[in-house]
Amino acid sequence: MKPRIVRTVAALRRETMAWRINNLKYAVVPTMGALHNGHLTLVSEGLKRADRVIATIFVNPKQFAANEDLSRYPRDEDGDIRKLAKAGTHLIFAPPPEEVYKPGFCTTVSLAGPAKAGLEDKFRPQFFDGVTTIVSKLFIQTGADFAMFGEKDYQQLKVVTRMAKDLDLPIEVVGVPTIREPDGLAMSSRNRYLSATERKQATAIYQALSLAADKIRAGIDPQTASRSATRALTTQGFKVDYVTARHAETLAVPEERHDPLRLIAAAWLGKTRLIDNIAV
Ligand code: AMP
């Protein structure tokens, strides 16, 4: 079935209103396009929970800093629509920037807590205000019952979950495990920036995280294990922004020996910034 494509909030609301009248539950999958199997898994997980799935495609300028990759961010709307259709998506919301940010737009949704954990926020200070502003708009515009987010962007998942809770938004944020390439590299739209050599090297992030997680399970101090992962990646040519073990829910630096832990990393390989994380 071909999904309907809408580009305005008014058209989106006409579609969702009809679902509501018919008592249908629906999920939203926010994306920036350039879709891969990770995104499509969010659609299939949405279909397990809801009667209808909306995918949104919007490369949100507010979450990119001036020196970041907004203008070269990969775009392939026709390909995305084909993939979303095959995955069973019912509706695609792909608004132009001027529909999202109307003249005079001046509202920012901004969080502390997990959004100020000193991870992505430290290296991309504008990022989470951009994310929480667009995601809160998408939640309100769609009125969806469920929102599907990947664990691949672990801090983002925790930030969005907290935001929905703090603002009493009537939506359940569902985290979906990271989909990986056969060699372990987390699927990402940005992987297509990697040269063939870099692509082979890139799997080192997952390997370093897995090794560090094994060490922590074997009793080694989490920050010691994170430091050796940083050293291993640096030796292999990465410029590491961070590798760190955090409390899996709050993202705070762990205090108790039995805190649930998540190992989280961000590192540059050439001109490409890769992020990944795993449960300990
Ligand atoms: P993006 O288009 O990169 O902003 O990602 C849109 C959504 O897809 C976010 O919730 C991401 O966490 C999720 N996502 C991206 N890559 C993966 C992956 N490899 N596995 C699972 N979810 C993913």
C-alpha cells in the first residue's frame, strides 16, 4: 500500500482526526530521512503496538551548528518513500522548513537533566534544544499514542522520554534496540560519509565498547575500562570525543557499584562523527 504523503500540519491533522474518530491507535517515527534498516525497524516495532504508523522526514536545521553537516546531510526522499511503503507505513509527514518554522518562530523547548549530562550536549551545545523543540512539535502535531526512538541515539532517547513526562504529553516513548551491520557497526545515515577504508575501521567502536563491557562485567572499574577503550580507539586513528560508563537511566556518573550501566561513545573517523552505546 502506498502511504499518503502530507506536507502541512493541517493535512496531517485531517488524516489523524479520521483515525481518532475510528478509535485507531497510532505511532510516530521521527526521522531525518536517508533511511536504513534501523529506521525501518522503528516502523515495524510501531506496527506491533499501533494500528497506524506515521513516519516523519525532516532534516531539522535547529539541531545543527553552523559548522556542522546540515547542507551535506544525505537526502533521498524518493528512496525513503519507497522504503517506508515497503515497511508498511501508513502516512508520511515531510514538511518543508517554512511549514515547521513559520516567520517569527521564537519558542525553544529546553531540558536540564539527561540533556546536560556532559555527553552529546558538551560537544554539540545546540543539539538537544533543537531536538526537543522539533520533537515536542511533532508530538503535538501528530497527537500520536506512541513515539518510536532508537537506542542508537541513547542520550536523545532519555531526553525525549524525560521531556514527554515533564510536559505531560500523552504519548508513550518506546526505545528500540540498535540495528547493526553484520560486522557490528551501528547503522547510521552518516555511515555513507565513510570511505571504504574508514568503513572497515569503523567497526572498532563497537568492538571497543564490547570489550569494555566485558571487562566491567569481570569486575574492572567502569572508568578504567572506558579509558582503555578510548586509548584503543585513539591508537586506531579515531579522535575520541568521549567513551564513558553512565547510569543507564539518568545518564549521571554512576555512584553505586550496582547501578545499571550504559557504555556510551562518540568519536571522529576522518570527517565523520560516529556515536554508539551498549548495555553493560
Ligand atoms: P535520524 O534520522 O538519524 O535522526 O534517526 C531517526 C531515528 O532512528 C532515531 O530515533 C534514531 O535513534 C533511530 N535510529 C537511527 N539509527 C538506528 C539504528 N541503527 N538502530 C535503531 N534505531 C536507529
